[in-house]
Amino acid sequence: MLHYAIVFLVIALIAGVLGFGGIAGTAVGIAKILFFVFLILFVVSLIFGRRKL
């Protein structure tokens, strides 16, 4: 999931350089959402992932 966030961020940077503001804004929004979902899942997996029995 982090990979997709980075891909959308690169797409946003390229679109921004080329002058496509709408596409860049959308790609940045998607990248932010995917990054925060990744962070939430990462923290949850750290908390609940290692249970010692």
C-alpha cells in the first residue's frame, strides 16, 4: 500500500510540473489517503501483531 502512495505522489509531481493542476491535486489526495491508511494498519499490526503465548 505504501508503494501505491509513492506511485501516486510521483504522478502528482509529474503532473504538477507539466501544468495539470487538477490531476496533480487528485493524485496528491489519493496518495495522502493511502499513506494514512498504511500508517494506521502499520500501527495496528505493531500493537496486535506480536502476541506471545
